[in-house]
Amino acid sequence: MSLFHFFGAQGNEHRGPLFWSEANPDGLPFRGAGAPLLGRDEIDEFVETHGDYHYGEFDLNIPEQCQQFCEIMTRAYNGWYAVPYVHREDGNGKRLRIVEWVQRYNELSPAAQRRLMNGPAGAQVTNADRNNGWFRQASG
């Protein structure tokens, strides 16, 4: 199982831009205004995994809905989404799936956000430091 298949994925369903990095230990994308440039110790200290809950009903007889359902389940199988509930209703020509899923992302912890804005205790941090420091800013 691997998230490599989804490397670079973007879209409105993610509620923000995603940044993919092979350096991320769990392979999950980073969501935020920019991609953090952190060492392994900093990742452990300043990055948290968050999830966004979603719900959907899919009629598998409708090709577009069948494709959406398959995309969700593929992402779940490969470790990006968690699927805590699937209801299957088959019969009388119906092929309905009701699915709950959670999309998982890495984000900076509040402590990391404070450090980025304020710098280490006693340090003066300029906008140039912020732009040249931890982050590669989102483009365009």
C-alpha cells in the first residue's frame, strides 16, 4: 500500500492546497499555506495529523458516482483515507453505497505556527526570515 499513486493530487475536496513530500514519514500530504522545510526532529515536534470527515451516498449504477466511490475506497485502501462506515444496499436493481470517510493530512501544530510568527524566544524575526525560513510558499 502506498500514497505514491496520489502524489501531487489537488482539488476542492481537500479544503486547501496540498504539498507532497517523500520526506514525510507517514506519506500523508501537508495542508497549509506552504510546505514546511523541517528536519526529522522538527516533524515529530511540530507536525500533527488531522482529519476531515465526509459523508456520501453513491448509486453504483451511475458511472460518475461509481467512479467517485471507487476513488474514495482506493484512497482508503492505500492509507490516505479512513473509512469507518459503509452501508451496502443491493437488490431490485439497486446498488447503493452510503459511506463515511475521513481524509487525513499533516498540518503545523499551534506551537509551530507561533514559532514561525515569533521565532525562538528573544529573537527578532523579519518577513524576510519568514519567507526564507521554514516554508516554501504556495505559488499562484
